Amino acid sequence: MVEMVSKDNIENNTSSPLKKRGISYKQQDKIAFMILRGFALAIVLLLGLMIYQLFQASAPAIKEFGFSFIYNDFWNPIEDEFGALPFIYGTLVTSLIAILIAAPVSIAIALFINEYLPKALGNLLGLFVELISAIPSIIFGLWGLYYLAPWVKDSLTPILKSTLGFLPLFSGPSFGIGILTASIILSIMIIPTITSVCREVFKVVPSLQKEAALALGATKFEAIKLAILKPSFSGVMGAVVLGLGRALGETMAVAMVIGNSAEISKSLFGAGATMASVMANEYAEADSEIHLSALCLIGLLLFVVTFFVNFFARSITWKAKMRGKKV
Amino acid sequence: MSDVVLKVNDLKAWFDDFNAVKGIDLEYKRNTINAIIGPSGCGKSTYIRCLNRIHEEVAGAKISGEVLLEGKNIYAPDADPVEVRKHIGMVFQKPNPFPAMSIFDNVVIGPRLWGERNKKNLEEIAYKSLQKAALWDEVKDKLHQEGTSLSGGQQQRLCLARTLATNPPIILMDEPTSALDPIAAAKVEDLMMELKDEYTVIVVTHNMQQAARVADYTSFFVLGELIEHGLSSDIFTNPKNQKTEDYITGRFG
Ligand SMILES: Nc1ncnc2c1ncn2[C@@H]1O[C@H](COP(=O)(O)OP(=O)(O)OP(=O)(O)O)[C@@H](O)[C@H]1O
Ligand SMILES: [Mg+2]
């Protein structure tokens, strides 16, 4: 039999299973790998490029104002004098109030969905909450402008004034639009984020400890506090910080209801502006180079801050999840 | 007070459509130790989890039948599960100390939940409970370390101490010695014998010798059904049912 296989025959044996015509399997894999790696690298490069270009665009403002840009409280496009403090203040205050409102509400919703509702109903409500985050920002803005702002002016303000009016925070007249209204809109917008991350965090807490608490004669709420809330504290913090990250950068809705004035108002009823809203408002009309550059510098600052806030939040929730899995 | 502290009538339990416990009738006398034996997966855990209303916490769980605690049905519409669980304590099959909580806090969590605030009392409760659970000597110098830092067997005894600290008249134990070395297991067995003076114990075990040694009564379960129940001395020396005999002699299970 061996003699029958000629040399010629072996060399032309293209149907051998180990040797494919054209590109080999190995090469195909290599090409696929290179394409995928290319996309992955591109996205990282794009991020780097954006930071670099934003930096370039803000270079004139950095040169002109240096660090004083952060603590100067005047913003005067006519005189070309720019300090970002009013916007930093506006961003911090609106985000902080939004968190103060949204965090407890979101934690409560997440607990209610996970621990009290039957599974199907819970998932339905969860989906509903998540749909809120799919509503375009501009619709929140319009709603805020036409419904929330008048309500804040006519209903909420009198209540706050009569109970907490002695605080400077709640002094002065309310025109509806202003810091408080922007904060409330923001809180509604970040509730879905915080709620869904909290639900994830609560879900990985093992049910064993909850049963242990119940078996010791704890009420359902005590068991939840002890066996779910307590061990997931750091994960919940992560969720809240993630919500903060979203609040810091939210633009359109805030720009529509905050009143857009570059002032530092002690009263929450007063108008203000945030880093994001001032960029959206002034970018199209900025005619001097230094004005544009100052706006870019605000953008750079906001970018850096939100980047770190998000990074921080994700590292906390990730650690919490890992710990949940280990227990 | 009648002699029967807990009476189970036609108890059935389901996970969704799966019928794990298929109609159990049993009585437990005051101050006795009662063992439940049977092959893995036969519904022992599910059964005792019905006795303190923990089974219903599992999603999809269903229960029918009656469990009479001192003559009152714990599944009656007006029965309060929290009240029931204060009377019937439980040590779970898997150790489940509270994470991010010290050994001390783990032990006294029950009394704290029930309103005990006095530090001295709490310290005394912790000492006594850890002593009884044969854990005191191992942890007395590190009461403020996290409970989850202990070994599996130590965690099991920690959970036992946690249950003892609440002083329930009836104690359910689901394989309390399965993760223990023979010495610690013997200590827990001694404890059960001591507990008998004040408590009624229902214990699930895979250890025949243990059941024969400590239990006054033994019930044998197969596939969610009670095959045989009686004095341990009878069950282990003179079983009436062929399946029981096969199981305790190791020919089946
Ligand atoms: N959470 C659950 N969901 C669905 N089925 C379950 C669940 N827990 C247990 N079962 C099923 O119910 C049956 C009884 O389980 P159970 O845990 O009561 O057995 P067991 O006798 O305690 O076993 P072991 O000796 O291994 O602890 C088993 O068939 C098991 O597969
Ligand atoms: Mg079991």
C-alpha cells in the first residue's frame, strides 16, 4: 500500500484536514484578534485624545488666570474676566441637595422592590424606575420649567419658609426657577441610577443572615437592617457616589431651570448656574478666544472631577460585590 | 401544662411545585431530645424550617397543615411569626454569623433586639452562652474580632451560642456538629443533654451514633415522608420498618 502513495500525490494534497486552502484558521484567529484589539485600543486612544485636546483648548485660559480661575467669583464675558467659582458652587450645591433627596428615596425603593414585592411585580417596578433614566434630559427640563418650577414657587416655598425660613438657605423670594428646582430635577434624574445599583448590591447579600436574624425573633425590618443594609453599606455608598457623578455632569435639564446667572446665591430660591449649564448656555455665543478657552477649562475641570468620582464609585461597588460573593 | 409541647399535624411543604415534605404527623414531649435522620435531600431541613416559620421566607415556598405550639397553631392567621420564633430558636445547617459584626455582638444580638441594653447583663449572657456552646476558651481573648474571622466549626458553635443567648424553650438544630471535630462534637452532645433539663431539642443529624446516644426519640424520613418514629432505643435496636433497618445498618441511603 505504501508504494502506491506517490510523492506528487502528497504535495498536491490540498484536502488534508490540517491544511486549509487560502488563509489558515490560525491566521483567521489572528486577524479577528487584531481587529478587536484595534477597536479596544481606539476607544482608549480617543479618551486620551479628548483630554489632550480639551487641555489644548483651555491652555490660553490656564495661562491667563492660573489657579485664580478656581476661586475667583466673577464671570464677566464683556470685560473678559473669568473665574469659575460661581459654577463650581452651583454644581456642588445642586448635586449635594440632589443626593440628599435621592439617596434615601432610592435606598427605600430598592429595598421595597427586592424585599417586599413579589418577584414579578418587583422586576416590573424596577424596569419602570430604569425607564426614567431613558427619558431625554430636555423633557425633564421642559417639565421642570412648566410644572415643577411653578409648584416650587407656589407650594413648596411657602412651606419651607414657614418651617425653615430662619435659615439663610430659605430666605428671599422664589421665582420658581433656581437652585432648588434644579436640585429637585437632578434628584429625580439620578434616582434610577442609585436604585438599580443598590438593588444589585442588596441582591448579592446572602439570604442566610437574613434568616438568622428572623430566627432570632427580629422583625422583618430589623432583619433587613441587620442582614442587608448593614453589610451592604459600602456598596450603597458606591451607588450614591455614582449618582453624584451623574448629577455633576447633567446639563440640559439643569440649564433650563436653574436661572443661569453667574452669582453665588446663599438662598436656594435664588438663581445660579453649574459648570455644565454655563458651557451649554454660552458656548454658541462666545466670541472672544479667551471666553471660549475659559469655557473649555470649565469643561476640563468637570471632566476630571466626574472621571474621578465615577472611578471612585465603581471601585467601591466592585469591592462590595466581590465581598458579597465571597461570604 | 400538657406533656406535649409541639404537635405537628399533616404538615406539607413545597418549593414552587416541588413537594419536599409530604404530610408529617409528629408530637414532641417537653424536655426531650428528638433526632431526625434520613438520606440527604429527604426534606429534614425543610421540615424543621417549617417549625419556626422560616421556610416561608424562601421565594416560592408554600406550607399546609398545623404546628401546635403549646396547643396554639403557629400558622393560624392571627399568629405572629416573630413571637413564634422567639419561642422556637434555630441553629442553621450552614453557619451564618453576621458579617461586619464582632463575636460578642453576634452572640448578644438576640437579647439586644429584644431590648436588653444593660452592658453587664449582655456580658454575662455572652459568657454563659459561649461557655455552653464550648467556644468560650477559644474566643475569650478576641471577642471583638469579626465573627466571620472564625473557622467553620467555630462559626457553627458561635451560631449555637447566639441561639442559646435568646433562651428559647424549643431549640431546632440542623446538623449542629457536622463541621466539628470529635472533641467539639462531643461537647455539643453534652450540651444537648444538659439543655434537656430546660429545653426541648429537635436535631437533624447524619450521625447515627449521635442520634442513638443523645436522642430520646428518633424519626426516620425518606423522600419527605415519615417512615418510622419512636424511642431511639427501639429504632436503633429493633426497627419495625425494613427501610429503617437498611438505613441504620448502612445498606440504603
Ligand atoms: N431553595 C430550594 N428551592 C427548591 N428546592 C429546594 C430548595 N431547598 C431544598 N430543595 C429541595 O427540597 C428537598 C429537600 O431538601 P432539604 O434541604 O430539606 O433536604 P435535607 O434532608 O435537609 O438534606 P441534607 O441532609 O442534605 O441537608 C431536596 O430535594 C432539595 O432539592
Ligand atoms: Mg439539610
